[in-house]
Amino acid sequence: MELKRKVAMAAVTLAVALGVGHLMQNGLVVQPGRVADNDGTAAETPTAAPKEIIPLAAGLDAVPVAVQAATPALPDAALAPALPEAADAGLPAVAPPPALLSGNSTDCPVTLEVMASAQATLDLMLTAPCRASERVVIRHGGLAVTGMTSLTGALFTSLPGMESAGEVSVLFGDGLTVSAAEALPDLPLYRRFAVQWLADDAFQINAFENGAQFGEEGHVSATNPQRRLPNVPLRGGYLSLLGNSTAAPPMLAEVYTFPLDTAEPVDLTLEASVTAQTCDRELLGEVLLSEGGGVTKTDLTMATPDCDAIGDVLVLNNPLPDLKLAAAN
């Protein structure tokens, strides 16, 4: 990493609880600056180089978490549509039966199927024919990201497994929740590091494998996630980009899966860009570590400099050793 760096007075602590309602998804994320492919994965669009990179230091207060995150706060449910005028003059309009409005009746069932797939991944299929283009929150192993149903009320996506039971829930804006699970017996083979946030409070993971420098082969980031391909042997780690940025307010995440070879060295950093939306305030997020089929979660608070620093990048080096140390204590 040969970029010029300057020391900032910005402080980073990881002890402020992130309120429920900060995090969720729709498939492999469509985050700002990313364009969704037809298969639900996200392609990164080029971004401008930062003016300066500001290294930060921090400690973490990590705690084990339950498999499911707390129920997030969602916008108020949409109002019921206006009743149509009576087809025949003089006859009053009749409201549809409440069961039809619920979107979970015999005629309009909401179902969720979860299937385990390669690399300890969960494939999700949500069907909700009476809930077209609705924002949902997808939760698994401490992850919470937003998704959007299609015009036919369907949602297909994948999640990197975080806990061995493979429990997934999908929450709609009116409080309806559907759940399903599929065990991930191979999850203990994988280690995963994740960061998640709400709206503009964006963070980025950079993984430098085998001593790679910034932009070199082995530097894994949102611009080079090293997406896994079917029937292609795994070499090194890869990044999963989660959440739909069009589902306001968006809850987004990045998950780095470590190389299977535990002897392969990896240096991790967390970054946050100073923008007009993030300058001169505190950014909130959560950091998660999946190891041995269990999850440890840590709250993240990062103070950004004033708006004269727009274009700079704040860098938190080596978050993983801090997280493991805090978890051990």
C-alpha cells in the first residue's frame, strides 16, 4: 500500500450499540456505485482515487450474538389502496377481504425456501405474489440487509453462511415475518469477516492476501471481489456485497471469506470515505466475525473530520486481531 497517508485526529471506538433498524439485504448488493447483474450479483463501477488516506487506531468491544439480529425498525407500512368505484351505478364499493390485503392468505401465500449450496452459502427463494416491489429485511447470523421483491413478488438471492444452523428470516414493512433454515455442515471450514451499515454510513473491507499491495493481485475489495465461479477451485478469499440500495432506507454489508488455506497471510483494513454526506459526524456500523460456525458482533463508531476533508479516506488497520482480543476478554 504505497499511498500517502496522514495522521488524523479522528477517533474510532467500537462500543456504541447500533440501534435495531440499521442493517439488511436483497441479494448480492446493489450498493451505491454498483450495478446489479441479472443473476443478482453486483458489478463495481470505477470510483475516483481518494485525495488522502488517514490511518486510524481503535479498540473493539466484541460480544457473542444470537443467530438472528434484533428486529430492525422499518418505515411505516404503505396505506391500503383506495377502493375502486362500484361497477354498477348506485352500488357501494366493497372492500376486499382482509385476508387478501394481508398478502399471506390461502390465495396469496408468502413462502421462503432456503437451500445450502457450495462454499457454505445459502440460496434464498421468497415468493409473495401479493407483495410486488416491497422492501424487506433479510436476516441471518447477525447480518441484516435490505431487499426488494420483484414486480411478481419474488426475490432470489444468496447469502454467505455465518452460523451453522442456516436460519434465515425475511421481515416485511407491516411486520409479517417468514423464516426457514438449512444446516451448513461445512461452515466450520470457513472464516468470514463482515461489516454492515445503514444508508450513507458506508464502510469498505480491503483484504491484502500474501503481502499484496494496494491494487495488486491478491488485493480483494469491492472493486475486485474475486467472485466465486461454479466448478472453479477456490484460490484465495473473496468478497460478497450484500443489500439493495434502492430499498430506502438501505441496509448494506460486505462479507470477506478468508482463504481455505489458514497458513495464507491476510491483512485486513476497514475504510470509510469522507463525503458531503458523511463529513463532520459519526458513522455507525457493526462488525461480525464468523468462526467455527458461531458469530461475534461488535458495534462500530467512527468520527469523521470536518467537510474540508471531503475526498479523504479514513482507514482502520488490523480490525481482526482487535476483534479476537476483545472477544477473548
